[in-house]
Amino acid sequence: MATDGTSTAQRDHPGRSPRQLARPRRPAHLARLILLGTGLAAYSWVVAAAVPFSRGAFVGVVIPGAVLAAIAYARPPERIAPPEELDIAGMSYWVIVLVAFFEWEASAWRDNSWPWHPSFTNLIDPLMGPHLIKSAAILVWILAGWALVRR
């Protein structure tokens, strides 16, 4: 086999010098993650300042939802084969928890959330009061949406 004096890496990546090939891509990837994280944190901080049920709060929720919906539509995930059998015990625990939560919310809504039977929203409102906690909750919500889209 004859060689022309070039390394395998140079043949595989024409136009790049060996110094460019040897340089790891990690710092650029890390810098992009830091920039993206900073941008998401700033976005969460701004959206958390919006008055609840205002136009600003609505737009602050619609923008990430639309972006994630566009990503999910443009890059649909691969189909995962269904399991051969369903774990009934494990699924029943989740169904019981979800049914109990929805019953709690529905009965609180029906009874107009009396103080002795508050809805989940009434219990969470005092915790979501501080701006920092509200910003963190919005950031977690966006990241959870991203995790669902990535899956």
C-alpha cells in the first residue's frame, strides 16, 4: 500500500491541519452550554417578573412551548417498540396517584377551594411568591419540556 505522506486523519478530514484535528471540541461545546444556560436563566428571570394571567405571562409561556413544539415536529423521535407485557402493579400505582390528584383538584374546584379543602394551586401559591423560586420553577419547566423533546 503506497502512502502519499499524509496521515489518516488528514485524509479523512481534508482541508484541516493536524493542529485543527488535534484540538478537542469540548471548550466550544461547554461555552455553548454555558451561553444557553445563561440565556434560559435570564429568560426565566424576565418571565417570572410578569404579572400572573397577564399578556406578558402568556407570551412568556407560549414562546418556549412553540419552540419546543417546532423542535418536536421537525425532529420526531424514533419509535420505541412496545413492551411485550405491561407491568400492571407498577402502572396501577401511577394511576392511583393521578386519579387521587385529579379528584383533589376537581373537588376543590367544585367547592370553590374552601380553606379546609384547598386546591393544589392554593397550596403552591405562597411557595411561588419569591421571584427567585418562581424563576427556578420556570427554568425547570423549560428543561423538563426539553427533556421530553429530546427523548
